[in-house]
Amino acid sequence: MVKVVFLIMSGDQKMDLALRMAAASVANRRFEDLKIIFFGPSQERLLNLEGQAREDFDYLLKNGAVDSACINYAKGRGIDSSLLKIKVDLKPAGERVSYYINNGYQVLTF
């Protein structure tokens, strides 16, 4: 099986679709492992999720699929404390992406 990391950058409906696909993939064990990194505009959208997108995010968080959001972007936008409140770890996105690539994960970008 393949290990994947979803790099979610979109701050629009593409993000919601990525969350839906990720949640279904985790629920149906489509991959050996699935992790998610949020970067850029997606980090701001995380703070305003509603409906199915909120449910998917909560499911992914509960099941250990959410790795982190970029600390540098979050600090630059002043949303770091808000992301921490919803239990998203903050780490440098470049380091996290390289970690997963170096450990055999395929990157899917949304």
C-alpha cells in the first residue's frame, strides 16, 4: 500500500473536497497511512469550517490524520493562537513536507 500526504493550500471549496476525500480515505483504509498538512489560505479557512467540512476535519483530527499547519504563515497572519485552540499543531510546512517525502509518502496537492 501507499502512504500519502495531502498538502492542502486552497482556501475555498477545493479544501472542502480535499477534506471529504481524506475523511473517506481514512474511513475506508485506502492508504497505508494518510497525513494532512495545511498551508497558506487553507489555514484561515480552517477557522471557519461548517457542515460536512467541519465534520470531516473533526474526524481527521480525531483519527490522527492531521499533521500540522504552517507556523510561519500562521504567525504572519496572526492566527497561530486560533489554530492552536482547534488543536492543530504548528510546524514549518517545508520541514514537514520534506519529512514525509523522505519517508516514502506521495504528495497530493489541493
